[in-house]
Amino acid sequence: MANAAIRLHARRTDDDNWETMISIYRSLLFAPGNNARMVEKCVNAGADAVILDLEDAVAVAQKSGTRDLVVKALALPRRCKAYVRVNALGTEWCFRDLDAITVKGLDGIVLPKTEHANDLITVDWMLRSLEKERGMPEGGIDVIPLIETALGFTHLHAIARANRRIRRIAFGAGDFTLDLGMSWSDGESELLPYRSAFVVESRAAGLEPPIDTALGKLEQPAIFEATARHAMELGFQGKLCIHPSQVKSANKIFRPSDSEVLKARRITEAFDDAEARGLAALTVDGQFVDYPIAHRARAIVARAERISAAEAADLSTSP
């Protein structure tokens, strides 16, 4: 069993094209599952994914009744992926949440308060049973563990390697700072070691780059943009959003800029020409370029092209 796990890990991390295979998750927008008007607005807000919420946005008295509303929302026309944040595994609602929302149209779930790899093994078993029962592709439902506690953070290594449904992990700083009794400042310097650990563990496990925390300061867009840019520079691929007004900024910040793409194209073209002549080291625009720099440049170009293609497809299907 251990050897099988090692082989699985090797397949997920040794692919030279790893960075060019990353999905597009610049913005994941939460929508309260019990607010049909807000759900409709969020589905059409331009986010790469919408997260229909059964957890924090829904009062205890409404949790059971909201499941049917979420199932109806999953059938709405949309141009983004649809996730559902179920209630935490240890609550009385999680089992019935999963049973109700495992239907065609569901792209994945967000599992809050994930604290152990066993949480994800349990959820995987439940989803496989439901997928088989309902004629859905086995393993087709994605799972994003949301790490929000000190205990979950200490088990980050195992959580990132729990099973193949885990393609990316997400950081929930609101509950995390509350759990640690930590002040969450505008500058967020206190979060740097934790964010860095998410990026390192994701890469080591062969996952996509992680998703950064939501930010509730809706009247301070400059702070949202600063924290999104900081997360992008650290190696995150996108950000959780709690209001449609944050989506445009997240999409822009987590997309390679025109100048980055132009520079990356010059690097790849020059390197390809040099490599054809038997060289693997050169200087482009004053920057030394070898294989690692060339691979990074290719990844930037590939990501920009995938985003452009996705946006073009959205425009072609717009009413």
C-alpha cells in the first residue's frame, strides 16, 4: 500500500507539464444557498466558479430546507463551475447535505473545517457510493478541503495527499485566526508563514496551487486587491470571494498581465531557437534564461491562452 502511494505521488509530481495543466480558478464566489436572487446574480457574475453555501450563510433552522433550493440552483444555466459548501463532516447535517446535492450539474464540494485526511477518505467513500447509485462518473466530483483550524493546518501534509479527488486546497483565514486568537491585520504579515505552507505542501503533493482566503472588507476594495496580489505572488492560483464586486479584481490579478505574456513569449521563442542550436542557456532582455526559466515562461503563456479561450467561449454563448 505504501509503495502504491509512492507511485501515485510520483505520477502527480514528476510531470514536466504540471504548470500547463492547471485549471482556471481565479475567483470562486460564495452565494447563500437560501437566497435565490443572490444565487442567480452570483452565477452570472463572471466568476470561474460559484460556491452555493449550505454552511455559514445559512441559519440552523433553514439548513434542511435549503438543500432543495441548492439542487434547483445546480440546474440553472451557467458559464461557470458549480460547487457546494456542505456543512462540516462532524455536524449533524453533512451526510444529508452530500446525499441531497450529489446530482448531475455538481462539479464539486467545498468541505469546511477539514482537519484530518480521514475526513476526506470518508467523504470520498460517500461520494463514490452516491455516484455509482446515481449513474454518475466515479470520482467525477471534485473536493476542495477548506483548512480553517490549527488542527487542520498541522495535518496539511496528509490532507493534501488524501485521495485523487483533492486537486487543490483552500485557506480560510477568518476561522483560522479566530481559532488561534490571532489578530488579522490589513497588512496580513501574520499570515505569511501559513500561506507559504499551503503553496509548498500543494506543490510537494502534486496538487494545483491553492486557493486563498475570502476577505470580508467589502467597502475597502484596495485591501482586497492588495491581499489578492500578495497571494498571487506567493503562488496561489485564485481567491475565494464573498461578493460579486470582488470577482473582477480577482480575475484580473490572477491572470498573467499582457506585459508578462509578451515577455514570456520572447523567452520561449528565443529559448526554442537556442535549444535547436544545441544551447540551453542564453540572455533575453537582460535576463539569464535556462530550462527552469523557460518552463516558467511556457506556463505563463499556456495559462494566458487557456484563460483567453475560456473567456472567448463565454462570449460566444452569451445571450
